[in-house]
Amino acid sequence: MVLHVLDVRFSSALTTLLFLAVAAEEGSALVSSTQLAERLGTNPSLVRKMVASLAKEGLVESVMGRTGGTRLARTPQDIPLTEVYLCAVGDKPLWTCRPEGEHEYRVSTRAAAYFERLTERAEQAVLRTLGDQTLADALHEMRCSEHSQPEPRK
């Protein structure tokens, strides 16, 4: 049985930025990697690695030390979701084609080429959709959905 691992880097990065935006609105200057890890349900070292990537791209700022933590480097209106996505996934394709072996059949060869073109079009559609939205838009939609669902624990 083959297990498929879903890529959660983009959703983790976006959720992290949402936590930081809400924390800033509530008056918290910095949020620690331990606090972020607790809220994401993951390991603090994984959060620190992700935060380092976000900081490298200028999306967050980190303060080292015992009382340190992370905060947004820009306002939510100035953080396009395309930047978050590209920072999180890098140059990893949306989907991966089956490995190319020896192609004895025309279908295998043509299917691989078709799949590459399909993947490129899907990635461009994702980037266009994300390009129309900012972190502020995500916060707004998140708040609108809060009214239609039970309140989650903080």
C-alpha cells in the first residue's frame, strides 16, 4: 500500500502568518516558536525552520533570545499570498509526473508531456488566484467564516 504525504508547507506558512497578524492586532509584539508550534500542532524546530524561510523573504522578523519571537515584517495588506506560497513551496511543482522509464508506448511518452503542460497551467492558475489576495483578505475571510462555525479553542 502506498501512502501519499500531503504537502502542508503553504498552509502552515499561511496559518503562521495569520496567527502573527492576529497577535499583533491583540497587542502581542512577538510570538515564540513554541507558541506557534503549539497552535500549529507541530514541533518548534520545524516552526523555526519555516520562520527562517519567511524571514529570508522579508515576510516576518525574528528577535533572538529568551524573550524573543517572531512578528510580521509588513502589514497584512502588503503581504500577497503568492509570496507566501512561493516562499513555502519554492520551486517544487504542484504535482509530479510519474517517473519516465523506457517509453515503449506512444501513450506513455505523450502522457508525460501532456502532464507537464497540465501542471504548468494549473500552477499558473494557482498563482493568479493567490496574486489577487493578501494576508488581509485571508484574515477577513477567516473572520467571516468564524460567524458560521463554532468557536475553536485558542
